[in-house]
Amino acid sequence: MAGAADGGGKPRVVLGVSGGIAAYKACELLRRLTESGHDVRVVPTASALNFVGAATWSALSGHPVASEVWSDVHEVPHVRIGQSADLVVVAPATADLLARAAHGLAPDLLTNTLLTARCPVVFAPAMHTEMWEHPATRANVATLRSRGAVVIEPASGRLTGADTGKGRLPDPAEIFEVCRRILARGAAEPDLTGRHVVVSAGGTREPLDPVRYLGNRSSGKQGYALARTAAARGARVTLVTANASLPDPAGVDVVRVETAKQLRTAVIEAAGDADAVVMAAAVADFRPSDYATGKIKKKDGQEPAPIVLVRNPDILAEISAERPRAGQVIVGFAAETDDVLANGRDKLRRKGCDLLVVNEVGERKTFGSEANEAVILASDGAETPVPYGPKEALADTVWDLVTLRLP
Ligand code: CTP
């Protein structure tokens, strides 16, 4: 069955496109997929061709394009395309397409492909908020997820016309990241399907006056990698992010905060029904005791007033002690400069979390870099070293260890 040589050894991706205005954004996804070495067959629905024509898809993919099962019948494309795919991604997926996929209807080539595919399937829905929230669509999405498909949550923002709300197609670059992660993990089942995970990321800022704050150098990249990889593994993800300037990962609910107190409120609220909470944010341990409502001015001949600090709540210790939901897995991070493992073990005990990702702060590691190296300590005594590599690889190892501990 699988393995037609036409992919030339490249991973074979089927890009399904259904009939929504966001179809034009799938051109960007297609370009990213082909430029990164994937062999892409585009299978648009007939209504998608009203938005972007077959010539565009064919030129960008280098393959013929058909939407009906009656083209090239001798090659049995309605069976072959799905069987030989390593990944099927439907972007945009309309409410109608999700309904047909959920019910196994197969009136055209794309829906036939979905029935014959045995590889991971990703849907990136785009529709008006009312359609996304309709009980019929909710039920169809739940059915698809229960069968192992990854359905990316739509983004919020401006929709076609004057409306705004949830329903936008996520950024094609982020859909591409989900596809890349799923392909990198092989045909593994999306093992976080049905789970809700909360990830905190970035670094908090503690204001001194309207223009100044105490902050830290966290870029948020590790937390974003955790959110992105969890979404690619099928989880519903809430990302509580403090002051990071990174694009929203696809399919992730993003809550923006600034201070440690705001981060605490947002994490505790989201943690109520979460299966796992990962505290990757660099939370300020202290904040200025006073906030000046007007800008603090220098005064000639006077030394500046000292800044008095007070403790911030320790969010990780608090949720580890309270466990808002039974069986919840809680993960902390520790950046250390000396006695890395000994300090890490001590911190794991003090914080009371289940896993602690300990990394040594160094020149090319941690802050702002694309790569990381760590040891993940577990409360049961296990130690998992993660070699120097992309932050996404570390993120996947964290989710592997979380998954093992979920009830
Ligand atoms: N953390 C938190 N709330 C805080 C401070 C930290 O939830 N007020 C979390 C971080 O998100 C991280 C972990 O705790 O997951 C480790 O934080 P760190 O500041 O390194 O630990 P501390 O207990 O402050 O230890 P030390 O100052 O001795 O390094």
C-alpha cells in the first residue's frame, strides 16, 4: 500500500483545502512545506477552487490537482493519495468539511482521502465564531479528536467582514510547525488528545513607576516550544505568557500577563481543569514594595531613594501544594549556575512539583537561544538527561515524562 516512489524519499504530505476565504493562506503553508523538503499533493474541494484556482496549487506543488474522484480514474487516486501519505493537513477546514469528515461522508477526492489515510491527520479550522461554537461543530470536532485527529483551535481576531472573534485560520507558519512536529514524531498517536495543559512562559515585569520595571532576560522560547509541541500532540493548551515577543503558536489559547501576580491569577484560573501545568516562566521572586504613580524624577544633589522589595507569591509551590485537580502533573523549571543537580534536587523537594527541568545557565544555553540542555528530575528519583539540542526536543521529552505520569 504505502510507499509509492513518487515522493522521491521525501515525506509525503496531502494538503486538503476546503472552501473558505482563508484558502489563500494555504498557499503560504504549501510553500513552507515544499521548501522544507516535503512532497505535497494539494487536494482542494470544488468550492475551494472558487477561492484559489487549480493552476496555483499545481504550480506551487509541482503535481496535478483534482478535486473529484473522476479524474485519472485508472490510478485510483481516491484510495492511493490517502494510503501513501505520511501526513494529511486540511487548512482551512470549514464547518462543512469537519462535518463530512466526522461522519465519514466521501462525496469528493478530499473526503475519500481522509477515509483512506492511516497517517496522522491535522485539521486547521477557519469559520465564523457562531459556526465554530455551534453544538454540531463542537460535536464533530470532539468526534474527530476522539479518533486521534489533531484539530487546531482557530485563532481569535478579525474575521471576514466586520466581525471579530474566534475562528481565524492560525498563522500558516504555525500550522507548518504543527505539521513538522507531527512528522518528526513519526506516526505516533497524538498522545495528549483530550488533555488540557497549562504552560507559563516569558518573564514577568514588576513595575516601579509608569515607565520602569524590574524584569529578566527570559525570551519565552522554551515555554512557546512546550505549548507548540503539546498542541501538535493533540492537547488543548492554555499559554499564559509574560512579555514575550513571539508569534502565537497555532491552536493555543494565549493569555497575556505582565506581573507575577497577574501570572498567578491566570495560571490558577486555567489550572482548575488542567491535566498538567508546566511553569516555564521566569517569575520575579520580588517586586518593589511601592509603585510610584508618577515617573520617579532625579533630583539635583540628591542620592536616589533605595528600592525596597517584597516577596512575590511562589506560584509553582502553591499549585504543587494545592493540586487544583486530582492526578495533575506539575512541572517546574530551574536555571542554576552552580551545583546544578544538588540545587535542582533541593528545589524539587521545596517546590513539591512532580518534575523539575534543571538547566545550567551558560553562554549558549537558556536565555534567548534556540537550543537547551537539561536534566529532568522526577519526584520518584528518576533523572532524565536531555542532550544539547532544540528547545522543542526538550519540550517533547517533558511531555513524554508528563504522559507517563498522567492517570
Ligand atoms: N516560580 C514560581 N513563582 C515564583 C518564582 C518561581 O512559580 N515566584 C517557578 C518558576 O516558574 C520555575 C520555578 O519556580 O518553574 C523555579 O524558579 P526559581 O526562581 O529558579 O526558584 P527559586 O525558588 O526562586 O530558587 P532560587 O531563588 O534559590 O534560585
